Amino acid sequence: METKIESNKDKKFVPYIIAAAIAIPVVVTILAVAPKMEILGDFNYYLLPLFNAIINGSTFFVLLAALWAIKNKNIELHRKFMTLAIVLSVLFLLSYVTFHAATEPTKFGGEGGIRPLYYFLLLSHILLAIAIVPLVLISYVRALSEKFVQHKKIARITLPIWLYVTSTGVIVYLMIAPYYPS
């Protein structure tokens, strides 16, 4: 009985999952401290956070639709929704990286009780966004490999975390948006 990614079919994905799980947070961290560069010329990069929030919100609802589809035993629709959620997440990541490569960090200006709430949401969002990458990739590989018992086990952990990350992404955006330069 296999409970890990053990078969040859799955093992070929392990290096890619590990690489993505390490590379994504490392690249984002480097971009946070690296000198900023103009990637898109005169483009207003401050449009990207709104775009990212829309993608996060859309992903949240796509994940709920995927859950509904699988609960109704519509495996093909579930597969399509999950693939769309991954595509949206990759699009988000590209936009997020572009924004952080081109702009200085924005300081949160809220005061009082909202400040610790913001930082709690931001920190939990960041940490779980890092954790979600390998969870999503392992879940997806197990589904593609038709290891549905193992897929279901990890998907039960992955889905609530992914929903939290996408929803807090929108909330964090709404909280910081007033402090972006005009």
C-alpha cells in the first residue's frame, strides 16, 4: 500500500515539487530586498495588486466549485476546475513576482487594533502560501497518477489551506490598498 509518492510514475515529479517549493519563496524573498527594475516600461505596477486580488478571489470560488463538483461525483468538472485553479495561481505568481520586482514595499499605515490584525493575516497568509505550493503539486500529481485514495487524503489538508490563502490574499489587499502610491 503506497502512502507516499513512491511509484516511478510519481517519483519523476518529486524533484520538480521540491524545486518549486524551495525556489518560489526564495525568489520572492530576493525580490523583496533586491534593487527594483522596470520590467514593463511606463506600466503602472500598482494595478497589479488589484489584479492579484481578483485572481485570488476567483481562485477561491473556483476551488469551491471544484469541491462542489467532486461532492456531486462529477470528476471531469472537478478536474477542470482544479486545473483552472492551478492556472490562476501560476498567473497570480507571475503577476506577484512582477509587482515585487518593480516596486518598493508598501508600508501598512493602519493604527490601533487593525494593525496587529493586518500583520497576523499577512504573516499567516505568507507562511501558508509557502506551504501550499508543495501540497497543491503533490495533490495534483496524485490525481494525475490516478492515486485517488492518496489524493483524497492530501486534498483534505490542501483545500482548506488553499482557501485560506486565497481569501486572506484578498483581505490583505483590501487592507493595504489605501496605502499604495497613487
